[in-house]
Amino acid sequence: MQHADFFSRNPSTLTVNVLTSNLEWLSVEQRRDSQLRTIIDALENKEHVPGYSLDNFALKYERLDPTLGPQKLIVVPRSFQWSLINTFHTSLKHLGWEKTLAKLRETYFFEKMSTLVREFVENCVICRTSKQSSGATQVQMHPIPKPTSPFEVVHIDITGKLGTEHEYVIVTIDAFSKYVLLRYSSNKSQHSTAH
């Protein structure tokens, strides 16, 4: 089974390599973002902005994670959000939006992150084309015309092996009256089925 094999080999830890050591460029980009610039200016003027702080001139968002404890997350400017989501989604081999979001939330923060990640992943061309083609192919069935009299249309099927002297059951159903006729057979050869 292809799916069982996938789950048994699916890694439990997910890694994404994104450079976070040199935040100088980030500090410049954060100041170019008008919304973030307002927060940065307030912090530089010693005003209290709930959740936000400056760390080496870079804007961070402080969050208390129930498992990891207090975290200082890098605040991503609007101009880099789509690029960052794309980097994570691609690095995670196009996993769903929830796993992409969970991985992003370990290091980064931006407003409406959940909505943007979900929107990005749901509109990912690679995900849409690969996931639409999976699964059983649906074939349109041709309807059988309704019969106007008994035994005009008859449905026949064979079921078994039953493990008894008569190993198979031939099931015959009249499409008009829904009358069911069952007949045991020791095999499913043409001769046994026809008689």
C-alpha cells in the first residue's frame, strides 16, 4: 500500500533552513514597513507596546508557548511574508497549511499569519495539481432504463467462497419487482451459472 508506506517513512521532525543569524537587513526592512515603523518608533521613544520589543534594533514579538515557554519571535515585514511562506511550504515538501503554519510560528510572527498561510497553501499550484490527480478516477455511469414488466431486466452476481459444499451463491434480482432468487453452486463455471 502506497499510503501506509508514506506514513511509515514520514519524518517526525521537520527542518527548514532559513538564515536568521544576521538580522541587520531585517531591521532595515522592518523600518520600511509603515505599520512596523509605527511600533518601532514607539518602542524607541520608551513607550510600552504590548507583546513587542527591540532586540539588537530588530523588532521581535514576545509570546508564551505552552510547551517551549517564553519566545521572542522575529516580526516579518509585509513585503517578505509571501516569500517566507513560500520558502517554508516548499522546504516542507508542500505539506498542508497547518504544518507550514506550525513551523513558521516557531521562529516568526506577523499579523494574520494563519489566514495568509492558509490562503497561500490552498492556492499553491503544485499542491492543487498533484492533489487533484490522486485518488480514484470518477467515471460517469450510464443509467439503465427502467423496465416496464417483470424479468425484462435482470441483475446477476456471484458471491462466495462460503466454505461449504456449495461454495458459491448466484444472486438474481428482477429490476422491475425487486424479486430476489438465490441459487447455490459448487463452482462458478459458465455451465453451472447458466443452469
